[in-house]
Amino acid sequence: MSASSADVVSGVTLDAARRAEDEATFAEAVGPLTPQLRAHCYRMLASTHDADDAVQETLLRAWRGLEGFSGTGSLRSWLYAIATRACLDALVSRTRRALPMDLGPASETVVLQEGPLTDVAWLQPFPTAGMAAGPLDPGATLEQQEAVELAFVAALQHLPPNQRAALVLFEVLGFSAAEIADTMRTSRASINSALQRARKIVADEVPAVSQLQTLRMLGDERLREVVDEFTSALQDGDAARLVALLSQDVSWSMPPLPGWYSGIASVTDFAVRVPLGSCGQWRSRPVSANGQPAVALYLRAAGDGPFTAWSINLLSVDGDGRIREITSFLGAEHFAAFGLPIEVPPDS
């Protein structure tokens, strides 16, 4: 090998080594913030899949623009600004995500053989096991788990993207109006106006008492009892025990199916005829989704083979410990996000 060739090879090797060292340093710096960025992108996009894509886009933009980070500001603030703009860019070409109650009134009778709506962008569940309690920032007015509750994320979907971003950055992350204006490249007056409109819309959509507040009031032991009784009643096919857990104004929805049921009579009729009647046998795994108690259900329609992933079921409870809302996200595709297998053995 000639001297010039050796210089080229050693130069390329040195450049690669430096880049690998820089990438390792970058990954070490942003790693602890990645779960928080994922939750932020989920609040904006209401989809775990879209949130994962937005986080990857955020990290790519941050890496490419690393020279533009002066180091005088907060790395956290800089990354959230990039993530917010990545989400806003994504929302330009996407419709808001919905739940069945956004599409029409509750079904008065049980709808059988109903097919999924594939032309609707459905809201997806978000795994929250291990999510820390408390606010992300002293200036935030919402705690981390409150800010991913299903009711709150669904309410955000009723906001235009700019209002959604302003509200999340202010109420959840504790950014000032001036910081948000800089992130969104607009005026402080525009941000204050967006916050005022967003707060009114969200207040009309979410319960006065958050699910987190209700769960704290009930306590962990009572909550475990509700979840255990719910899963046992399903697995045993015991309608009376299941109905005894429900509030009078309970609702049950099953995206991507458009139909949903409201009120104890309609929900009971549905429960008896479908999950406790014609479906088959159930097995369950407890999970945490959107900061709420949830159950992963596996179904075996017939035979003695394994049980197959069916739905992630979020339970919202009232102050009396009764279930007031069941949201069953149908589809095995949700299970990977929770680290769950697609099948479980019969003896599980």
C-alpha cells in the first residue's frame, strides 16, 4: 500500500471513530429524555406508532442540527422544541384521531357482525408502566399521568394543532408563553390567545376530577379488587358479577368498531350477548395504559389451543369504585407496545 493510500485509510478510520464517539455521547445525553419525548409526541399525535416515528425524527433532526445548539440553554427545552415542530409537521398531513363517541350517538341495541372502520384514524392506547408520578416541571399544572389520561388526550384531538401544542407545552411541560412563542415561531400574544381558547375546549371535554385524582382517593387495594373482579367475571362468564362492577352511566366502546354503548341497560345487554356470550373463552394480563388501570385480553374462540391477543381494555372508575367507562382497543398490533406476547398457553 502506498503512503498516500495509507493516509486516506487512516483518515477515514479516524473520522469514523470521532463520529462514533460523538454519536455515543449524543445517545448518552438524550437517552434519559427519550421516554418523556415519546409521551409528549403521544399527547400531540394520540398514537404510539406515530409518536415513535416523531421521536426518531426528533433525534435525527437534533443530531443533524447539533452544531446549532449553543449549550447555554437547556437540552431538554431544545429537544422539546424540535419534537413539537416534528409533531406539527406530521399533523399537516394527518386527520385528528377519534374514539367511537366522536362519530355518532351510542347504539340503542346490540350491533352484531359489525366490521371495523378502516378509513378513520383511531386514537391508540399508550403504555405507562413505570411512568413517574408528579409534574415534569415545577411550572406545570398537570402531572405526567394526568397528561396521558385517555380523556385528556381525546380532548386534545378537538384542538387545532397550534392550540394543542401550546396547551401541552404550557400545562404539562411548564414552558412560559415566551418560550412557546419562540418554539412555534409566533408572537407571545398569539400563544396567550391560543391557550385561552384551548383551555375552554378541553374543560368542556374532560371530567372535573381527573382519573388520577380518583384513583388516589380509592387507593391501590380497592383498585386491584376492581381489576381482579372484572377479569374474573369475564373469564368465568359471570354476567351478574360483571354488571355489579358498573356504574349506571357506564359506557363501552371498541375502536376500530364504530358502535358503542351507553347506560347500564345497553352495556349489560352487550356484555351478556357478546363478550360473555358468543366470543369464547378469555385470559387476561394486567397492564397500565394512559395512567389508568387496564387489562390485556386474550381470546380462544374454540378448541384447546393457545389464547390469542384480542384487546387492550382501559378502565375508568368513579369515586365509588365502579367502572364508568370501558374502552377496548381491538387488535393484536397494540400488544407489542406493552411488551406482551401475541399468544398465551391454555394453562396461563
